[in-house]
Amino acid sequence: MRSIIYLVIGVFFGIVLFKSEAASWFRIYEMFQFKSFHMYGIIGSAVGLGVIITQVIKRFKVKSFYGEPIDIAPKDKGFVPYILGGILFGLGWALAGACPGPMFVLLGAGYLPILIVLISAILGTLVYGIVKNKLPH
């Protein structure tokens, strides 16, 4: 039953991404050229909501759907890994025109060329999993 709930929430989220044009290559292109505030507004809203929801979870000891306490582990202090990761993510986003969530949305909307990007993202994740232990962390 919970799987169906997750599926419905995911489909709803995909529709919201598509209708808000957050999955639009043209909107992403405008964002990277600093020509439009649209995507920055969406990202800023998501970050703001994330901060608020995280604080609510921490302060009110909110439990998961399974009734277990949600434990948010503290992040490692550091600057370089986050900057390098952000640069790699941003480059991939700029080259592909989509970050991981909207890739599936675009595929569901019928944009079949995104399959190349999606398969490449999955292969890149597989390669990272293989070489992860050899990389400095």
C-alpha cells in the first residue's frame, strides 16, 4: 500500500516539475545565462522549504511513515569536497539540460532523447560506485 502512495506522490511531483517548467531545458539554459529569475525562484523556494522542514523534524522529533524516529546525521565539515561536487553536478546539469529528477519527468513526458542522458547518468553512477574506494574522501 505504501508503494502506491509513494508512486502517486512521485507522479504528482513529476507533474508539478513539468508544469512549473523546472524540467524545461530552455528554463535551465536561461538560468545559467542569468537571463531569468524563474529557476532561481524555484530552487530558492525548495531550499527555504528544506530548511524549514528540517528544523521542524529536528525540533518536534517527527517520526517517519514507518513510525521510526528520523535521525539527521551531522555533515562533515569541509569546503573542497562540496565545491568540487557542486561544480561537477552543475557541469553535468548544464551539459545535459536536466538534473536527475527532471530526467525521469522528461522521459515520462515523451522526450525520448533524454534516454541518452539518463543511461549516461546511470553508467556514471555505476562507475563512481566501482572507483569510490580509490578516491580521496
